[in-house]
Amino acid sequence: MKIREAFVKQIDRDIEGVIKADDREHLLTEVDEFVITTEAGEQLERLLTNYTSLRPASGVWISGFFGSGKSHLLKMLALLMENCQIDGLSVVESFQRKCGQSRPMLKGLIAKTTDIPSQSILFNIDQEASIVTKQDDDAVLGVFLRVFNEACGYYGKRPHVAQFERDLDKRGLLAAFKGEYQRLKGQAWELGRETALLDGPVIDRAYAAVAGHEGAAPSGILEGYSREVQLSIADFADMVHDYVQARGKSFRLNFFVDELGQFVAGSVKLMTNVQTIAESLATRCRGQATLIVTAQEAIEEVIGDLGQESLQDFSKIQDRFDVRLQLTSANVDEVIKRRLLEKTPTAEARLKRLYERDAGNLDTLFSFQDGSRDYRRPRDAAEFTASYPFMPYQYELFKQTMLQLSTHNAFSGRHTAIGERSMLGVFQQVAVSMAEDDLGPLATFDQMYAGIQGTLRGLMVDAILAAERVLHDPFAVRVLKALFLVKYVREFRATPRNIRILLQPSLDADVTALDARIAAALDLLERQTFIERNGDVYAFLTNEEKDVEVEIKNTPVEQQEMLKEIDDLIFPVLKDPRIRHEPSQRDFGFVRMVDDVTFNRETELIIRIITPLFEHRGNLDQLKANAMAQPRLTVVLPDDRRFMSDVRLCLQTDTYVRQNSGLQPSESRQRILDGRRAQNEQRRQQLQARIRELLVEATLLVRETPVTVQGPDARGRLREAFLQLVAQVYPNLRMLPQEPFTEDMISQLVRQTTLAPKTEAETALHNAVLADKNAGRQSTIKSLIDAFEKAPYGWSRAAIQCLLAMLSARSESGVDLYQDGRLLERDEVETALTNSRSWPNVQVRAQPIVDRAKVHRLRRFIHEMFDRPAMADDARALADEARNAFEALHQELSALHKQSETFPFLLILADVLTQLDDLAAKPYTFYLDELPEQADALLACKDDLLDPLRTFMGGDQKTIYQRARTFAQTQRANFGVIGDDRPASLLELLDDADCYRASKMDELAKLTQALAQEIARACDDAVADADDEADRMERKLQALDDYQRLAPAQRQQVLQPLGVFRETVRRERNIAQVRLLRQGLAAMELAALNKIAELDEIAAPVAPPDQQEVASPTPAPVAPTPVVRYISEAEARPQGLKPMLSSIEDVDEHVERLRVAFRREISAGKRIRTL
């Protein structure tokens, strides 16, 4: 069976690939070929349900990718809603038949739709816009006016002529005017109006004749209309409103606008016009006028970068359309299968057997890999049969191909998305080309190229035409065409495997042979610069891209640049410029070499990479000889010429893009440069992955010896080989202990007192110091670190620092550190070891031999001075023990000295503290050599001063002194009542600088007790006298008549001050203060008397009502009773009395002045308290 015979319908029948709104010639075929797919049926039900409702939408938006059938659907809707008849064929009946039995609801909606009287105005807005440019702000309105005027029978090309005709029609004069014009002109008005500007007088006369003008005819009618007619969107909406109203309330006028979205996209003004037209029609016509439009899906991809603002404006337009239908690629697939590829039963049976034979291999054969999107494969025999000779992936991939070619301006024509070919047409052309083949071959993806070749721009196909001319390999040209089709599909990675799927000719093809043919073709195409390779991904080159590729490959690159690039690729694999040796915790740096070029100079260890560029790379013996005795790891990379070629191309691309980016290239050239830059980033990533593979395969030489390091990890392999190099170069690393040294350990090691036997590492370091001394050199911290970081040691700085700390803690066979000629103590040693800036200036000297007699003498002194045996045996530790003991003693005495304000005699410790400060600052040699000279004085101070003070401050004597001092401070004011010199004796004892000695505290305790008892008695007597005086005064007040008349609460007010007086006196322990308070009782008595008088006046009784003179309306004035006030005799005495009476006359005068003064006070109502 031929493929031609497998289809139900003739495969090469005439099918219009693109449905055109203005095509009236093929209507019958278009109706017959229309397929109501599952998706289209659902969308039609939604649309017609709304259309036949009481409140139909004023706008319908149909979107979909090109070839999805939106234009076909739009045209069918226009015919259906108008209930057209085409050569006797009812469109309604045809659609109802297409619904079959599966869509009864849609059948009913179609019938209901045709019951609504309507008129369809169908047009492609881009075609109709030929008379008004897209740059015109009113371009959309102009098109709508034109098609509407033409639908009304008016002249659409000239709005002013159409308005002239409309005005005549409203007056009922249009038909008469046409007749008169034909009579005068001899030509039909429909022809003459196209040249109306030339026939102005004829038009004027014809109008005058039908309008009934007498006399001269009016002139320039159309010129006047041309000047005056400036229609707006509101005017257009009014026209439509008048039109539909004239045809009844149920009439609908439907505008079917094809490719509206594509026409307005990118122009904010045009978008606004569409939005306003939709709103105006909805408002003015209230459902009797509907806009049904189509637009590309993902319009921003078709037109290009609209910008965020334009996308928002475009979205606003869509929001004005209440019903939105979307046709997906699934609809395209179904249309192609049902219109074009429907099979006969015989073909279905054979194809089913073909599928079942190879079904198990389909996942392998058609599985896209290598990071590509995995497109759909046949799910079962039914899908395979329905798609044959195509595979399911081809529908989606070809749609993406067309979309991306449109995005990249590959098609010729006014709008790049159309390409004047639909998917249906392309698939038909491929099927026709295979019609005479026997059933079995598959359509390959490259065959799609022929279907769009005629619509592609010349620049896009020049490369393929050139390949067809110069290449004598038709298969390579097929590969090139396939690469062209997928060039801009980002989700598709054109690796050899995925290219083989595109070119799979049948289910049983020899895959191995096909892969070999593809590899040869790709190699040929790359060498001829028709394609480029980025790793395993190939890409088609346009002519301009080809020119760029040639220029890139001609860009010179120095070999050293390539070696630097390889250095940049390889050494980041290690992730760190240093490699850690875990046992010693040291990070070893290394010199990076590629071939003979060094890229850093850090340490004595070397990692050398041998590339395929190195002239002696094939001579392993010579490489061994070069590495002999060198601290070097040699890495010989495999001879991968493709890798080196990609490195060169990567550098060439970088250089070319950098050189050309600043030359203001054209837009297309800049796009190519940007693409090359992005590709180069991917290429560099692929090189990084490849270098890891090469490092796993590389030959490794540690010095001159080949080593075997297994493992798939490049980083781990290099690290392991490098650590073998470390072990060979630094054999003395074994001297270090298993527990690694860290800088944090220095502080502890410097101060250690219990020392283990000297380690091998310590001995090596000590011997180095002795060797420098014997050679007349001065060792420093820096010189020792420099020496022991290198071979054969390789010790870390922390290890060397810690070992020096350990040696400095020893007093025998250790080292001392000096700076500026001064021996450093332990704290200073720690600072010197951790401060790298001081290392060149800190000298390291071997310790001298210690005299054991000095050690014994110091041990004895510690025992006697500090009353405890010495703990340390080592001389250095013993000196530290002595220093620590002096520091502890200093702290003890300092604490005592701070109490000198309470214990003045402790001021004597100031000189001792100064001496102890000086001792604590001495180096350890002082304690061995010079301290014995001061030992006697220090021990005498201890016996004569320190021990008595410690005994005093730690025993009961301290308490006695504190109590006596407190007593003297609190009772000093009462010492005056003591009639002897005992208080002075107490104060003298307290101020005695030697009071802490002998029995002086016993005397002080007795004296304090005696004085305390006597003062207590005197104070109690003074308080008792004051209490007695207060009692006498209280009794005197209570005996007064005025007091007796007071209420109990008032009496309490009078006596309250006496209660306060008693409490105050009883608390007071200052005898003089008690006596002073007692003297104030006289004033308190006067205050009490005045208080009694005040309260008595307030409580004076009022005469009863029966004793008042009620008969007199105006009572006689009563003199106010004066308030009684008590004063003392001293207050009443006049001023100027003689202080001494020496004669009878003096007595008389004195008594007279007192009499006069006392009488004056009594007359004033006062009472005088006599003494």
C-alpha cells in the first residue's frame, strides 16, 4: 500500500493553508473543510451560549498561535451568524451535521443563533488598512468606518463621500441623485465617485436637481464635506446605533476583525482606539453590536519586546472583551489529523501492526535527552496511526519553530508571524511528497523546511542555498535544514542524538549507521562554517552569523593565553589554592605551572599541568627526567584535540566580542555578538566539566615516579597525589605529634610547669638554635619559622610556634626569647610568638646550664617566706612559683592596704607593696641569682610586720579595734560629760601606729567598756529629768479651767506635742541635745496655753432662742469678745531695762516700767506666764 492510499480524503486536494477574510471564491471548500474539534466545539458552545442570551457580550476575543484555526473559526462564525447560503449549501445545516450525535447542545445553539437577525462584517484589519497607514492615530477608526460604510452601501474609501451619500439617503434622495448623475455624466455613480474630485460641477448640478434648488446650482459640495467631515469614535458609534435601530430591536450587527491584536500591538494610540471603540459600541448599542476579533497568542513574542507599559495597555484591551476564547496547539493537531491524515480502515490495521512490531523501541528512539525538552511520543497505536506519517513531537516542535522564526524576523511580508503558510499547509506538502512511498517511512523534521522556504527572507536561506551548491552531500544539507528549523527553539538542544530523532526515517532504521552519517555530516558542516558547535550542541549559522564565525576563527590567540585559560579551568577544581595535610593540619600552597609557564610563586611545591600543546608531552622518560628531585606533581592530560580546539575558540570568541562590542555594530550584528557571548559562557561551563574528566584520565608523576590514584573525582585524585608529594618532600613531618598544634595552644604551653621529656621535634628545633650559635648566627623566630616550614620539615607555623613555646617553658635544654637585649617573661613570650611583626626582632637563645645550689637556696627561701614547701623542681618553674607567690602576697597585702581608712596603721604596707611590685617584674634569672641578697630583709619584714598584721587582721583584736573606733565616732559629743582624761586616752590608743602589737587591745577594750557605761548612765539621767519636767507641765495644763471645758479630742490636740517630745527625748543619746530639748518645754507650754484659748473660743456656747430680743427687728450691736493670747514674761518685758539695779530709784523705775508694760499686755487681752 502506498502512503497516498492510506488517507480517506485525497491528500493532494486543494486546501487553502491560510484562510483569508476577503476570499469569497473558496467559501464552499472552507465550510466543508472546517472541523469542529473537541476544543473548537467547547469554545463554540461558550460563545453561542452568550450570543443567544438576554445580555450578550459586546466583545469576543479569540486568541491562538498561527495555524491554530482562529481565522477559519472567525470566518465560519461570520457565515453561521448571518445564516448564509453558499451555492445552495446551508452553512447552518453543514455545521449541525458536523456536530454529529456527540454535541446536541451545540446543535441547538446553532439553530437558536440563526433565529437572531444579524449582519456580519468580516475583514482583515491589516488588509483594509492599506489606505490609512498604521502610523495614523485614527487608523483603527478609519478601517472600521470604511468597512461599515461599505456594508451600508456607501463609498468606504472616502469618509466625506460616504457621509454625503448617508445624508442623501436620510432625505430619501440617494437613488434620485444616482439617476441624475448618470444622466448628466453618462456613467454610474458607483464608478464616478472614485474620481469625484474631478466631477465637482456635475455632482453639484445633480444635487441641485434632486434637492429642488432654483436658480444657480450650489458649488463645491464635496469640497465642503471634505473640509467639514471629521468623524470621531463617538460619531461612529452613533452611526452604528442608528443603523441597528433602523432594523429592529432584535437585530445584531457583528464586526468580525481578523488579526486585530497583531495590528495594534506596539502602538499605545491604536490600542486606546480599539478600547474606546469597544466601550462606545457597548454603551451606545447595548448588545446590538458585537466585536469578534482574533489575535496571536503570546503577542509579545510575535511582535517583539512590547515593553511593560504596552503589555499593560494590551491587557486593558482584552479586558473590554467579555468572552475570551483560546485555541491551543491541541486544536491544531486535531485539525491536521482529521482534515488531512484521516486513515482508511485498511491503513489503520497495517499501521497498527507496524506500531506493535516496534512499540518497545519507541521510548528509546524518540526520547529527547542531553538537557533538551522531552517532546511527546505516541501513547498507543491509535495515536501513532492518527499522526502517521508524522510523529507527535513534530506538531509542538514545528509550532515552536514557526513562532521563534517569526520572533527573529525570518519571514518576509508585512507581519512576520503569518509567513503565508499554516501548519496544515506545511504538513500537507510533506505528506504529498511522500505519497508514492510504500507505507512505513516516517516524515523527517527537515522535510518541513520545504513548506516554509518560499516565505523566508533571503538572508535566512542563503546559507542553505549555498550548501546545496557547494556541498556534494544531500544528507548534510538535510541536517543543515533541520538545524535551521530548530535554531531559535531554546528548549531544544541540537545534540547528535536529538538530531538523529529529527531525521529518523522509519521505526526499523539502523540507528548506528544513522548516527555515523549524522556525525560525518556535522563534521563537514562545521568545517565549512555552515554550523557552529558549542560542546555537543550544534547550531545553524545564517550568512551574517557565518561571517562572524569565520572572523572569530581567524582571530589570533597566543599560546600563553591558552595556557592561562587552562590554568583558570583546572585549578578551580581544587576549590582552594592550598591543600590541607590533615595529620599536621597544615595547608600547603603550591606553584601553578601549565607546560613551561608559571602563574604564581608561592611555595616550593609545584603542580605542573602538561597539555597537548607541550612539545615533549609524548616522551614520558623526558618528563620523568625533568621532574627528578623536584618537589613537583606532574599531571599529563590526555591528548584531547577537541578540548584544545574549544579552548582556543573560547578565547577567540571572548577577544572578538570584546573588540567589536565598542564599535557601535548594527542591531543584527549586536544580537549575534550577544548570542556569541552567551554561547561562550555555556562553552566555558562545558570546558570546566570536560577538564574534570581529563583530570580523572590524566597520568600522574610524583617527582619522577608514576603513581596510581583511583577514583572518579578529579579533585580527590589531585589532592591524593599532592599529599603523596608532601610525604616525600617533607619526611620530618613524622616528628610532630598526632594531635596537631594550633595557635590557641601557645598560651597554655608557655605557662606549663609540669614538663614531659623533650620530644624529637623539640630536640630538632633546639639543635637548630645551637647550630646557629656555633656558626656565629643569631636565631630569630622568623629565621626558625622560615627554616622549618621548608623541606625536609614542612611544619606549619602553628607547630613551630607551639614548639618554641614548649622550649621557652623549660629551664634546662630549652630556649629563652630576647627583645632589645631583654629577656622576655611568659606573657611577653606569648605576645612575641603570636605577633608576626615582631618575629624578625625576637632573638631565640639556648638556655645556659643552671647551678643546682641556687635552686636549693630558692626552694628554702620559698618555704620560709611563704610558710609552705616549694612545689616545682625545675629551675624555671621554681622561679615562676616564687614570682607567683610574691604576686599572691601582693594581692593579699593590697586588700589589707585598702582598709587603711578604717585601720590607719595599715598605711605602713605602702612601702612593702612597692617592693613586691618590683619583685614580681623581675625575670626568672633574678630569683636564682639575685634574690638571695634580699632574702634576710624580706624574712625580717615578714616576722616583724607582716605576721603581726596578719594575726591582728585575722583575729579578735580587729573586732575590738573596730568596736572602739565606732564608739569613739558615735559618742565623741558625749565625751564632755566625763570629768577626767579617759576619752583622750581612748583616742590616743586608736591613733597609735603600733596598736596591733602586744596587749594594747586589752587596754582599749576595758577603756571602751567603762566609758560606754558612764555615758549611758548620764544620758539616762538627762532623759529622766526631761520626762519629769514634761509630766509637771502636763499636770499644770490639765488643772486649768479652760482645759477642762475642752472636748476629749481637743484635749488630745493640746497634749500631742508633749507626746512627741517624750518619744524624741527617749531616742536621743546625745546628752547635750537632750538638755537642749528640755529647755524648749517653756515655749511648748505657751503654745499649749494659746491652743487651749483658741479651742475654748471656738467652743463658746450661744444663748437660747427664748432669751433673745425677738421683738426688736434690728438687734443692738454686740462688742466682740477679745481672743486670749498667752505670752511669756520675757516677751512682755519692755526693751531697755537696766541690767543692774543700784539704787531705790532704779528699783522704782524698773518696777514702774514693768507695771506699765504688763498692764498694756493685759489690756490687750493677753495673759502673761510668769517664771
